[in-house]
Amino acid sequence: MTWNPDDLIAEHRGLDFLNTVDDIDKSRSHSKISDWPEALSWLCATGILSSAEAEALGRDKAGETAFAALTDFRERAYAMFSTVARTRGTDSMGLPILPHDFEADLRDAIACARPGTVGGVYAWHVDPERAGADLARYRLVLMLWDLLRGPDLARLKECGRCTWLFLDKARGVGRRWCRMSACGNRAKAERFRKSRSG
């Protein structure tokens, strides 16, 4: 499968993974990755896995189990980040409590990782041997953890029309839509129809 660069709108690869659904509302009804080979294709195309890692994981007998865990993680992580996007700064606590299943994901990922450096900062590196077929999921867990504890979380938004998440780096009023060419145009067309009928 060829992945469209226009789908990578989140300004964060972890959020782009959470956006691997094709919906025009809030249903999350159609996954863009329907099996393990498609998941590996996306993960390789976005640099989360190297081509050699993707090839090795494609031969792994635990691939189907890993794929089920990966898509389950995607939906759980989406629910968590959607809640953070809606509630951040709206109460005295500022942030919702992390779900227990994300804490468990994080512990599992760290258990397969070692500290190192990337771009002049300290970061976790997941050991492919220890992670096995869950390599990509653990990398995504740690990417999303870094986002949760970093300054970019203040820019987190969810599209006003669909479930796609993104970091709003625009100036001024800011972004309301994942893509103007998709949800933005649909919203404009909807407003136009209502104005004509009302």
C-alpha cells in the first residue's frame, strides 16, 4: 500500500499513528491498516521501523498477535489523547489521570528499552531483540509518553469534525480541522447548505 503524505498532518508520528482511521465524523469506523503487512508498511514508511526491522517482523510468527495488540493500543491511546485534548486546562488538576492500561504499556516498553541520546537529548531506545513483535508498539508508547510530558502537549487538538489529532503550530486563531482540504471543506459546504435552506 502507498501511504499519502497528506495523511501525516499531526506534527508527531505517534499521533499520526492514532490517525490511521478513515472517518469523516467521530465514529472511527474504518481502519486504514487492516492487517499486519499494512501496519508494517505504514510503520516503515513513517520511519518508526527500518526496512530491515519491518522485513524481520513480517516473518515473525507472533505478527498477528502483535497486530491485534497494536490496533487495540491505537484505540486506547486515541481515547486517552482525545480526553486530554478536551479537558486540558479545564479543571484544577489540568490533566486527566493516565489510564492503568497505558501505565502498563509504558512499564512493558521501558522494560525492553535502554537510555541513550537522540538529537542531543536523552531518550529511550527499544531493544528489538527484547521487544520482539511488539517493537513498533513499544516505540509508539514511548513517543506518546514523551509528548504527554513535553511542552508540545499544550498544542494538542482534535479535529472539530473527525477524530484526527494534531499539534496546532499555527499562529493567530489556530487550526480547527485536521486538513482544510478534507474536514474544513466539508464543514464549509455544510454551513453553505444550511444558509441556503434556512
